[in-house]
Amino acid sequence: MHDDHTHELEHTHAHVYDHTHEHEQEHETMHEHLHSHHHSPEEKKRQINRINRISGHLNHVKGMIEDDVDCADVLVQLAAVRSALNGLGKEIINEHITHCIYHAVEDGDTRAVEEFQKAIQKFL
């Protein structure tokens, strides 16, 4: 761990088209927050279950494309996947506001609030 709280993070992205790549990213703000960032095991399990269902649905859409299913049907299923992703995003936003941001405000951690506002803008 560096004293200046700068970390090199290496992470992997798995894409829908089964391509995986890794890259390093300089991340300076991870440990600058004054509040702790923990989520309940039940909430994490619920979110992971939703992701698994969405992933399964997306794999079904992939199969539809591979099987030359009518494009209109594929689009309807993609809309359902997008709706499910948006629902998960809303759930994460609400959970973060009620727990993490609430505590960040209590602790006077304005940077956490600013970063979350930026994340919401990207999500939208």
C-alpha cells in the first residue's frame, strides 16, 4: 500500500461477446473517504442473484441471435434486459443513498457525495 493512497488497480472486464481483457487504472480516491463502505450480505446476495438472472436472459438473447430468431423478438428481449439492468441500477442507487451516502454526509465526506453524483450521471 502506498502512503499517498494511490493504488494501481488491475481488473478484468468480461463482455457480452465473450471477450475478456485486463487493464490497470490509477485510482487515487478509493481510500480518501472518511466513512466505511460496507454492504449487507443479504443485499449483495440479492443483487448478485439479479445479475445472474440478467446474465441468463442475455445469454438467451445471444442464442436467439445465433438461431436467427426474428429481429423484432430479439429487440423485445433486449428491451427486457435493459429494463432489468435499469432496475438493478435503481436498486443500487437507493441502497447506496440510504447507507453509504447517509453516513458520508454524517461524516462530512463531501467527496463521496460528489463522486456518487458523477456516477449517477454516467448511469443515466
